[in-house]
Amino acid sequence: MKKQSYDLIGDIHGQAPELIRLLKKLSYRQFNGVWQHTDRKVIFLGDFIDRGNYQKAVINIVRPMVEQGFALSVMGNHEYNAIAYFTKNSNGEFLRPHNQKNLNQHKEFINAYSDDSAEYERVIKWFKTLPLWIDFDNFRVVHACWDNESINLIKDFQNGSSILSDKLLCESIKQDTWQHNAIEILIKGKKVLMPNECAFDDADNNIRKKMRVKWWKGSNSNYQDCFIGPDKVKALLPLTAIGSHNLTDYRSSEKLLFIGHYWLNNEITPLTDNIVCLDYSVAKKGGELVAYRWNGESVIDINKFVSVERL
């Protein structure tokens, strides 16, 4: 039997025109209103929403593809945040506070459904069906970081399930729980407090004192090696070792791994011999929406990347 081939697509963030152009470039076509391919399926890496101007349009493309079996998807941190923003605890309080910071992050998504609360709720319920990770025989998919310890803890907690249960969601909101740490690592990546009282403004103009870490770096890496963020901040960081506990030991002998999340802006290339990030910042001018065409290979092929530029 012929092995299924997949097209893995990075973070979309409400950029429907680019998604349509990429699907066409990958030879997907609409049939009965659903984008599909005769031989291939898409795997989305999450983060469909926030930032862009076409929130509903993106959902109206990806959701039917997943529901009708023409695509799969993992959950991104923006879908997780949207679920928590919508959901109340037993005291009637929203799991993600409705403060100005969080409203600013979600406003495009919320505004898109401001005249249709029922559909908004249906979309949130659909987000909850997306797994936190996918582990196939030949490759793996997670939004930000593959961490075996976190995955095994969640499996034990949920009888093997990778779906975000209500119990896991409620526990993961509490910052002093292992559930919080595990979810943070998988969908937001590893973070570490920056030394020397360094801080910077992120893409949403929030002050960050913790830095995203290039967790795939070797154990001898220093703070500058592992920093993800503005070059001007990187220059302030020391060359001292960051510590292996802040990284993840994803060895070259492991399966191919596909991630999103990291807003890359360099040349499209693998992070390591077996790790690919497909988030190349389509949500900002100059960015690209990137796919990788997997045809059964166990080694990354640089010629399998396909992209479209931000309009």
C-alpha cells in the first residue's frame, strides 16, 4: 500500500490570501468548497488566529479540511490561549483574564466573530479537538518543543491521550503545577530568565524578562547562542553556559520533527539535521508562509521547502 504523503504548513495567523496561494502552489484544489489533494494531506502546525485581517477566512479553509479528513493539525499557543480566554472556572472566572494585554492579543479573532457568538463558540470547541502533538512512525509534529518528559506526564495524566482535556486545561492555568510547565514547553517552547536584568518588547509590545530558548542547541551553548529575539538584546547577554536543563536532548537519531512558533526571518533551512521550523513570520511584512513536502524520507531534503511571500 502506498504510504501517505503530507504537506506540513507553518503558522498562518489570519493570513488567508497567502494560505490560498500556498495551497494552489502545492496543487490543492477546491472541491465542494473544501481544499484537497488527490494524493496528499496537509498537517497544520497551529496558530491559525490572531494578528492577521482574515481570521474567519482562515478558519473556514482549515476547519473543513481537518473535519473531512484532508488535513490534520496540532494545537498552537494562540488556539490554547483562545480556549482559556473563552472558558470559565468553577467560580465563574475566565481562565485567561480579560485584561487589556490579552484583549489586544485576541482582538482580531474576537472581532471577526463579534456578530456570531454561536459560531465563535463552535470554533473554540473545534480548537479543543486539536491534539497537542502528533507522533507518526517516521516523523513528529508539535507546535513549539518536543519534550519527552512533558509528553509522558500528560500521557500518564490522560490515559495516553494527546487531546487537551478540561481537567488538563484547568490545571495548566495554575502556574505552580507540572501541567502548566508541560503545556508551556510543548506549545510555547522553553524559556529562561535573562541575566543582567535584560528585558525587551515582544511582537505584541509586551515587556519580556524571560527569553525563548533555542532548545535544540547543544549542551555547551551559552545565553547568546540560545537567545531568540532582537539582536540588540542578544548583544547584552553573557557568553556563559545556559545549562542543559534549559534545553531539550532531541538527538540526531530521533525521528524528523516539524515545529512552528518561532517567527524566523532568515533563509529557509532546517534547524538541525532532523528538526525543521516552518514559521517564517507571514504575519508581518516581509514574512513568508512555508510548507515542507514530506514523501516518506527519513532525512530532511532542502529541496522540499515551498513558500509564498506575504502580500
